[in-house]
Amino acid sequence: MQKLYDKTADVYDSRYKDIQEEKYRIMLEDMQLKEPILDLGSGTGLLQKYLKGKLYGLDISFASLKKSSEMVVQGDAEQIPYKDNTFSTVLSFTTLQNLESAEAMLREVKRVLKKDGLFVLTVLNKFTDKLSAIEKYFRIIEVKTCGEDIGLILSSDE
């Protein structure tokens, strides 16, 4: 996956900016996001440009991260390199389906998210089978249709 995204980093924004921004608009409309915020699968930093705020980005693709202006770390969403209870909000747009283990990512998000934290997640509709473990780790607050994705607003409280 890293090699694929490294190869497409130069054209990613021109191909996907409008699609991604539609997802951001639908999922984040009227939400008050508490900091610190982790953008999991941050890529080239489109979300930071959309939010115009301070985010911490994590992505497997170094080439994509070089295009970002976020505070970024190259890393794997299945082994998030941050301490427990670090983030008030985690945002992950169209990343989960690219992973070998969706459950590993969900477990890691639960670990780095503060107890009263919020997790906003989207996944391509054709990969909704990857969502089967969600209720093991999170409480579903809301489900939204957002373009080619299904979006979930999740709470880390039990």
C-alpha cells in the first residue's frame, strides 16, 4: 500500500480533492472538534487544508506526507505511534479498507483516543464488511451516507 500511495502522491490532490472535501463537509458539518486531533491516513494533508486547523497527521506514505503542512508522522494505522489517551478526536477518511486488519486499527484508535473522545470514520461502501468489529470498541452515535462512503460518528465512551 505504501508503494502505491508513494507513486500517486503527486496527482492525489488533483484526482481526489473534490471527492474528499465532499466527505469532510458531510461528516463534519456542525461538529465542534476538540483538540488534539489525529488525522489517521492523512495523506497529502487535504483535511488540514479543509479544516484550516491544527492536526497531527499519520500516514504510511512518506511521499504523501512531504506534501502536507500538518505535524505529520510516517506510520501504520495498525500500530499508531502515540501514547494511550492522547487525542480528543480521531478522523479517518477512506483509510480502513486499505488495511490488512481493520480490527487492529480500531483497537489502536480506541487506545489513543481519550475516554470521552470522538472518532469520525468513513469507509467505501463496497468494504462495509470491514466494519463488523466497530461495536466491540465504540458506540455508534450516527451513520451517514457520504458519496461513495458510509460514514460513522463514534464515541469512545462505553
